[in-house]
Amino acid sequence: MINKAFLKQIGTQMKELINRIEQVDFKKTGASYKKISVSFTELDNLRAKAVRVDLSSWEKENEGSRYIYIIQATDEVDIEKCHQQYENAKSNNINNRAFARLNENANSKVFYVGSSRSLGNRIEQHLGFGHQGTFSLQIIHWSSGISGELTITIYRFPENLGQDVIQAIEDGLWEKHKPMFGRRGSR
């Protein structure tokens, strides 16, 4: 039943989460970050596998960690062309791929904000070399003729931080960047 006591309980839980978020000290938690650049014109199965191997190795060094990643285009990328080609690939169901949601933010250089515990595999899916039924960017399937690079920035957090804190940070990044593709994470 919804009453004053119940609403106060929800408020208390939210205040506790806010406090835990505010207490996160990126450096003191042992968190770190990594950046990877991927050229649209050089993207192929071999490059995608190299990225996966690199990230999977980093994961093994940091067993149990949680990751938040941001995929964004560099300044020289024609964002409008990316939006148009992605929209075409998604609407025409190119190669029977499960394309992530297309947002109305056509001018955002940030393509996607997400989180994963299986980082190497997830980024490989976004590059377009994972299972066709997994919702992701599927970059190789729509990026023909696009020049420039993508930068993938990955933040690593310790396992003990808590999924609710990770989700709140991811949501904050999503709201800050308003990515062109994907959806805000589920709680």
C-alpha cells in the first residue's frame, strides 16, 4: 500500500544510494580507465578480434570488475552520414542484425553509453562481429564509406562498488552525453 511511511522508506533508500554515489573516489577505489581507437576504414574481423583479445586480457587482470564504456566519434566523422546510414541499415534489417535503438539526438558525437561485465565480447558485438541477434551498434554493417575513428573509453570499477551505484553512474553519463544510439540502462 502506498502511504506516507512507504514513501518515506523509498526516500531513505534513495538518500542512501545518493550518499554511496557521492562517496565514490575513482582513484581510491582502484578504478582505472582505458581508451581504444578504431578506424571505420580499417575495421574488419581481425581488428575486432584484436580489440576483444586486448579487452579480455585487461578483464582477466581485474577479475570481477565492472565496466562502463562510452563509444564516440572523433571530430572528423560525418555524424549526419552515420545517423542516415544507421537508420537505413536498421529500417532495412541489413544482414538480419539486431540494431540498438536510434535516438533523436542526431547531432551527438557520443554513439553509445553502456556497461558490461564481459567487456571484450560486448565491444566486439558493437563493432558488428558478435551474434546477429544481440542488440548493439553493429558498426561494420552500416559504416561503409565513413571515414574517421571511434574512441571507446572504458571505466573499470571494483566489484564491491555495487550494481546500483554503477547503474546510477551509467545513467548520469547517458543523461550528460545523450547518445545517438541505444537506450538508457535498466534498473
